[in-house]
Amino acid sequence: MLGKIIDFKINGDDRGSLIAIEEGYNAPFEIKRVYYIFDTKLGVERGFHAHKNLKQIAIAVKGSCTFVLDDGNKKEEVTLTNPNQGLYIEGLIWREMKNFSKDCVLMVIASEHYDENDYIRDYNEFLKEVNK
Ligand code: T46
């Protein structure tokens, strides 16, 4: 698999559910940033880039969306539908996101601060990096 699914433990009781994500416990990297994507318009596709160094865990905390992951040789699709599952992506992986439900809130936990220089936004450049 190009991405790894992490199953988070739900701390549930008669009031509802709570999930905790902790560095070194269920997040396999130092957490430096959290961002979330919401109100994605119908039919919009996002992503279309790879990262040089970044490690991330993506969680559809509400609603659903699909990741297309591509290592330059093969592609796989992972649909996130459950707030207790995270998609862990590391290494040189081209990613696209699609099929956002209207209510989707996609939370992403990242190993580095935001750095535009870490992005590869050109697919041919990505293939060159893969084949280096
Ligand atoms: C990724 C996928 C899953 C910031 O200012 N700080 C940030 O931390 C991020 C992530 C973005 N931005 C700015 C940069 C752009 O002007 O927010 C705008 C939208 O970012 P972008 O077009 O890169 O968003 P997506 O949805 O295509 O990709 C994002 C992440 O950037 C990326 O790392 O893996 O979600």
C-alpha cells in the first residue's frame, strides 16, 4: 500500500466519542502543524502535488473524501469515511483528493511547518525525482 491506514482508539462513553492523537504514540512523527480543509465545493479536486520530506496523517473528521496516491509506478485510491481512521502518507507520493462530501472536514496532521519549497507541483518533475 502507498498509504497506511492508522486505526485510532475511540474513547467512547454515554456522552459520545473522543479520539486523541499523540506524537510517538499513534502519530509516528513529531507534530509541527495541523490544518483542515472544509467547505470544498462540489466536484472540486485538490492536491496534485508530492512532498519531498513531509509526513502527514489525513483524517476525515466529518464526511468523506477520496485520496488518489501515486508513486510514479502504481496508483491507489483510499476513501476516508470514518473519523477513527487516518491515512498516513510519507515519502515521494503524488496525491490528489476528490469526491469531497458537502460536509467533509479533512484534518491533516503534519511533521513540518508549511514550506512551499517542499512541494513538487509538476507531475513530470515528480517522475524525474522518482527515477533519480
Ligand atoms: C497536502 C494535501 C492533503 C498555507 O498557508 N499553510 C498550510 O499549512 C497549507 C497546507 C496551505 N497553505 C496555503 C497555500 C495555498 O495558498 O493554503 C492554500 C491552499 O493550499 P493547497 O493548494 O496546497 O491545498 P491542497 O488541498 O491542494 O493541499 C493540501 C496541502 O497543501 C498538502 O500538503 O498534502 O492538502
